[in-house]
Amino acid sequence: MQITKLLLESVPHLISYGSGGVLLLLGRGGELMRNALIRKHPEMADRVHATAPLDAADLSLHLSACDVMLQPYIDGVSSRRTSTIVALAHGIPVVTTSGRLTEPLWAASEAVALAPAADVSALVAATKRLLPDAKARSRMSAAARMLYEKRFDLKHIITTLRGAGAYR
């Protein structure tokens, strides 16, 4: 199952959930995804929005407006997924997928909600559990920031590169 298909199948269940859910598709490909969703579900037109690629400042502002990030990956979340790392840096709770590329740190961190890759119903269920639970989102937000600080902050990258002899 492709990421596009995961989103196309999960988003309608989430948009119809609750009274005011809005989907914001950020970055490259967002407009195409929005068009595909609206073609299939025209009733969602006023609740699904997309941006073009954004500079860092605008991306940060848009991310700050999000309650939850939905980041499905066919092969699972990994530390190479920069969009997920950016969400962690912003302290945004992330619902994502576990798969063959997913390192153990993701489950241990409690910074993300994991669903098996390609399991649309589990992805939707995890998101639906998180959206109305402000306390859970707050705990995940703190865990996201802590994971980012401990593992992904630039100071750790530089230390690692220096240790590997990349910078002397």
C-alpha cells in the first residue's frame, strides 16, 4: 500500500470524526493530495487545505497550528524521516506507522502513537483516540520534545560527526 493510498483511505474517517476536524496538508504534493481527496469526497472541500512548499519560518507557523501530525510510512517511521523529526522539534504529537525500518526508540519514547504499516483502521483508531484527549497530547508533546533534545538536536549530530572524524 502506498502512502497516498493510506492517506486517501484514512482521512475521510478522520474528517467525519468530531465536529470541527480540519486537515492541513503541508509541503510538496499537498495540493495534489487535496485534489485527490476532494475528487473522491467533495463534501470535505471546506475542511481539507494544502500549502505549496514553505520556507522554514512559514512551515514552523503552520506546524504550530496542528494538534496532531499524521505521518504514515509504508516501511515505518525511522530517524531518517525529517518531517517526523520536525514535528518532534515542535512538540507535536505524531501518529505514524511501524514497519521494517522502524527503530525500537520510537515505541520506547512514547513520543509517537504507532500503528502497523498499511493498517488503515489502526491508523484511524490511534488518531481518533488521541484527538479528543488533551492530556495524552500534552504528554506526547513533552515526550516528543524530550526525544528531539536527547537524540536529534543539532548538537548531537555535530558530536556524532566529530566522533566519526567528519569534522576536525
